[in-house]
Amino acid sequence: MRMTKAEFFELLEQKLRGVPEPDRTHILQRYEDLFYRAMANGEPEEQIAYRILYQGGGGAPPNKGDSSIGKLIAGAALVLFNLIFILGPFIAVCAVLFALGVVGVVLLGAPFLYFVANGLPGGLTELLFVIFVCVGMFGLGLVLAVGMSYVGPRFLKLAGKYVRWNVNAVRGL
């Protein structure tokens, strides 16, 4: 890869766009000094740019095989970490959310099933008690069902973001 001094500094300025001005000026000045000293020793600017780009001055270009091995090792480490530390709590949270949703639906239907199976109770006190309990079960079921319909999709969205973060972590190496 051949790159002139001007191309190198154009690339460097693009990379330093978000850096505050005093720091950016300092960095650009250091690279300018590096170019000046190396050119004073007779080194061509293409070679200087090449040396700076690869390992900061004297290394060879990165080897593609090494990065693939690094990604493979990082991926294996992430899989192992996720299996040991993340999978158990994830399954537990999924089970709790599912159970709460099922309980909510069952509590919604329980009052109707009670009246279908048992009919209306005989005395007024017993009727009021049954109505009170049935309204409480229906209300609790409604709260649980609506709560799980709100929490469930957000939990799955969060889990998807975690999976994407893992994929990006392996790709970014």
C-alpha cells in the first residue's frame, strides 16, 4: 500500500475529527515531526507512512490469519462465558415471565370457571364472599397478564441486543 505524506495526513485528520482541538493539533504535530526526522534521514515518505500505519513504526502489516484466530478464540470465550454465567439466569427469568403470564391468564378465567362448575352460592354472605374473591382473582389476573404483555417483549428485545453485542464484540476484534 503506497501512501504519500499528504494522503496520510488527510486520513489522520479524518480519524481525529472528534478529538478536541488542542489534542488534535498536538497529535498532528508529533506525526509531522516524525515525518520530518525520517525524511531528514533519507527515508521516502511512502515508506514512513507504511511504517506508521503498521505497528507504529517498524512492524509488518497485520496478518489476516491472526485476526481470524483471535476472533475464533474470542467467540469461544464468549460462548463459554454465556453458557456458564448467562444461560442459567436467562432461562430462569424466561421461566418466571412465562409462569407469571400463564398465572395471569388462569386468574382471568378462574372466576368464570368457578361459576360454571359450582353455580351461584346459597346465602348472601357466601355470595358476597365468592364475588369478592372472584373480582380479586380477575383483577390480579388482569394486572399480571397486562404486565407480562408489557415486560415480555421488552425482555426479548433486550436479549436480542445482548446477542447483537456479542456478535459485534467478536467482529470488532
